[in-house]
Amino acid sequence: MENKWWFEDVGDAKEGPEGRFISSVPLLQENHTATIFHLRDFITAKYYDHKLFYYKIWDAKQKAIAKIFRDWEESYQRLRKLLLAYLDQKTGTRYWYHTIRRDVSGDTILHYVFWAFALCIEGFKHCKPVISIDGTHLYGKYREVLLIAMAIDANNKVLPLAFAVVDKESGPSWGWFLRCLRNSLEYVIADKDICIISDRHKGIQNIIANWHRDDDGRVRVFHRYCLRHVASNFNTHFQDATLKSLALKAGYATQEAKFELYMQAIKEAEIEALRKKLRTRR
């Protein structure tokens, strides 16, 4: 399959009356994220005696989306042309992609793709030297993960720096993303120390711990944990809204005295929470 990326097919189903109906529903043109249950209710309101099967509706929805936006495979094939167009225009936009080959068929499979727009790269010159990174699951036909890096400008507004679509959050995928990010920003951050904020993913910790050092041995990248994730994990452990609120306040404190005050309040609240648990058990 020369010059094409290959994706697994999830199967096909015969198109019945409900399929032909859903495929022409204007509802999907207005909201392509409409759920299967929403579509089922929509059809039931028109055809009370029609028996609806979940998979039939799901299959028809995919066909309708393909009619509106083209199918998934075609969209992925166009991705390479889009990236090459950025290169031809010499806009300064940076991109990389990583593919793997199947041993048996020799097909090329898209593994990772990264892009960072030129204006966002240039804009980082005027931002705080702090980059937040995170990932979120994509819920299309192919269950991949979107990775994103963002910064905060002088007006406290979010500036997206870079994006990547990867197969999953892992040490290799985060490592690849951070290397691409560093290459994209290298001329912007040449004389800056950078702080990267993330959750406690082991892959991210390992990559930053082994970050490239300058000739003088200095590491110009520092790692800090996202306060929102820390507070969420804190609440998962203690199951106490008061403690979570105090943890957030301690994290946001900009004065040492206030930080110590909140930490003392956490200790006292924790002791009281333990006492309540003991009284409940009795």
C-alpha cells in the first residue's frame, strides 16, 4: 500500500431502513457528537413501532458522518498532504510523524503525529517560561490519545503550543512528544530555563529526569506536578472536600507564611477526619 497509512477496519453491517434514515438526519450535521441513545429517541419519536438495534444505529451514524466529513480512512490519508503543505509553504510550522511497518503485509501504520503552529511557537517568546502538558482520550473510530502542550501569556491567557495524536499515553509516546516539542521551541528557549508541569505519569518523570544537559552540565528543564491532579489524588485518598480545598489553597499560596498556615490547617482537619472515622466505627 504505497504512500498510504493503513488502519484496522471495525467491520460492516447491512444498511436497513433505520440506516438509510439516520444517514440523512440533519441532526448529525448540527451535532456530530450526538449519542446513539439520542438518535434512537429521535427516531422513536417519528416511528413508534420501529424496532431499533444499537449497532444498526451506530453503523448508520458512522456512514452519515462519512457523508458529511468524509470517512476516517480518507481523512487520515489527507493528513500527510496537509503536513506536506505546511512544509512547502515554509510557514515555520513544525511537524513530525512516526510510522511503523507490519512485518507480514508491509503496510505502513501511523503511530504518532506532532504539529506546532508557527505563530504559537513565536508567541512563546512573550510567555512565562512554564509549559503545561496533558493528554486526553479521543473517542472516534480509532481510540487514540491527544497530547497537548500549552503556555500562559502575560495576560494570563492560555496559548496552545503543540499537539500530537498517539496510540496511548506511555513512556515512549511522551518521550517522543517532548523531544518534538524541544526541537520546535529550541531557538525560542535557547537562553531560558523552562518549567514543565504535568501529572505524575512515570514516563514523563523519566524523560525529564534524563533531559539533555548543556555543555556546562546544567539541566535547563525543571519538573513540577499539576496542582489540580495532586488535589484530585489527595481527595481520592482522604475523601474529604475540606481537605481538598485546603490542599488547593496551600498549593496556590504565594507567601511562605500563608502556606504554613494552610498546611497546619490540613494537619488539624486530617486529625479531626480520623477521629470521625473512629467514632463511626465504634
